[in-house]
Amino acid sequence: MSIPLQSRLPRTYRIKHVKQETEMVRTFTFDGSLGAKPGQFAMVWLPGADEVPMSVACDDGATTRITFFAAGGMTNELAKLRVGDLAGLRGPFGTHYEWERGQHIVLVAGGYGAAPMYFVAKETAMHDCTLDVIVGARSNDHLLYVEELESLPHVSLHLATDDGSAGHKGFGTDILEKLLSSCHRPAAARPIDATSAPRISTRSDNGKCSPIDQIFGCGPEMMLKRISEMCAKYEVTAQLSMERYMKCGYGLCGNCVMDPLGIRICKEGPVVSNEVLLQLTEFGKYYRDDLGKKHSFDAIRKQR
Ligand SMILES: Cc1cc2nc3c(=O)[nH]c(=O)nc-3n(C[C@H](O)[C@H](O)[C@H](O)COP(=O)(O)OP(=O)(O)OC[C@H]3O[C@@H](n4cnc5c(N)ncnc54)[C@H](O)[C@@H]3O)c2cc1C
């Protein structure tokens, strides 16, 4: 799929609305649409600072939203912008989540992953999909998009916090495991000749199983790795949003390739099917920085 020239060049957009989500997280609504689909990202440019990838948190055809952590040099500068200020946007870039009308989908979000997951939920709800949405964060104060998700039709919201200040005490993936195991046996536990494997399902209020068609995930890589393993175990289709260091955003520079397939996360991702992810040996193990140097996730965990 070729990316039109106007998407590859930055255009300035005026900030129409700023929402302070948490102490560190803001949402900007820009006046103008990129024509983005749920899961796609934009390169956000602040002249004199940097240009970084951000997931599109919503694009309603008239406005575009991003939700970001003030995490470092660029994003701290970005956080200083106010209503009426301008920023550059390029895109939309990359793959997007795909679904069929009426499907039962489980969305799993960690950190700012809740923003693109809200965009998915909003669009899938319009296609009569039924959603179980799992949102995880460190504590109640860090949960994002809870009110917005609660306001959507056909959404059952499940919260998880590390400290138990809201919802389940623990990881969002614990809830996913419960949903999966409530009505389904892992592939390995099934008789070898079982050709008619049941679809994954969860119990609805009336006690009946409601099949899960797919699982979508967006959040920290170790969370995605756990989802990937679970979906392989229960043989459920999954689409997960990956992050790698991106420069051009449209497949030219090769900075975001993943071993050993060499897929470019900005072009063949960020939304990647679990079938492909299971072939990526670097998934959950290491990533490359702006110079292409490898960093292992284990080393990062030990530093913390
Ligand atoms: C597809 C994609 C979608 C993203 N969506 C969001 C989002 O919706 N909200 C959000 O807060 N963050 C998002 N990020 C992460 C965001 O790009 C980084 O947090 C941001 O670049 C930090 O820049 P900084 O200069 O403020 O911080 P730094 O201190 O420079 O970096 C902090 C972290 O961000 C990473 N980072 C820096 N520049 C890039 C880059 N060009 N590409 C990838 N990673 C980078 C660094 O490796 C480091 O781990 C996304 C990243 C990707 C790849």
C-alpha cells in the first residue's frame, strides 16, 4: 500500500482542546482529521525539539486526538503547548486493527495503550461488536479512558491495578486468563483427534458461553508477550500493537525492523498478528535504540 505524499510530509494542526488526564498524561485534540483508522499512528513534530511516533487516540473525521506521557525531552516540551498552539503531524502510518461486524472482541490495554483501545472500542461498537475491555495501570490515579469506555454501548469494562486501588489487584492479563479459561480448554489439554475444537468463549450474565472471536492488545511489551503466549495456548486470534524506535514512519529508514523476519514496525506494524509475532525472536527479549544498539528487556527490568 503506497502512502500519499501529503501524508509523508508534516502539516501543522492547531490544538483545539487540552485535557489533563493524570499528572503526567495529556490529551491534545487537533483541529483537522488525518483519516486515521484505529491502531494507526502519526509522527508528531515539534520544531526545535524532535519528532516522535504517537498512536492516534481518536479520529472522527474532523479532529485528531493523541494522548501522551510527558516522558522525556520531546514530550515534556509538547506538554507545554496550550489551546491555539500549533504542532506538526505526519500520517496516518502503519497497519490498523481489523474486525468483522458483530464479533466478540477482548481489548487489553496497559498505560497509554488505553487511548488507541478507546478508538477501537468506539469504532467496533458502531459495527455491533461486543467488547470486554481490560484496562490496567499502576494505580487508580493512572487509569486512562475509563469514563469514555464506560459510556460506550456493548462494553464490559474490567480494571486492574498493581496496588489494588481499583478493580483486580494485579495484571490485566490475569483477567484475560480468567476470561479465556472460563469456557475453554488450552489446546494441549484437548484430545489430539479433536477436530471440532470449541471457539473460545466467556460466560455471559445468563451463564451461557459467548464466543471470543479475537483479542486486541496495546501496551508494554511484556504485557503483549504474555497475551501472545496465552492466545497461542488457547488458539485465539490476536492482533497486538508493537513499538520500536521510529524515524521516517513509512518504511524507508529501516530503524524499526524486527529480527529475524525484518518486518518494519512502522509499515508492516504497528498492529501485527500473533501468527507473525510468534516468529519474531526479538519479541519480548530486546529492542534497538536510535543507533540500532540492542537493549534487553531483562536488563531494563533489573535496573528498576
Ligand atoms: C507506534 C508507536 C506509538 C506510540 N504511541 C504513543 C502514545 O500514544 N503515547 C505516548 O505517550 N507514547 C507513545 N509512543 C512512545 C513515544 O513515541 C515515546 O514515548 C516518545 O518518543 C518519547 O520521546 P521523548 O523525547 O519525550 O523521550 P525520550 O527520553 O527521548 O525517550 C523516552 C522513551 O521513548 C522512546 N522513544 C524516543 N523517541 C522515539 C521514537 N522516535 N520512536 C520510538 N520510541 C522513541 C525511547 O526509546 C525511550 O524509551 C509510541 C511509540 C510508538 C513506536
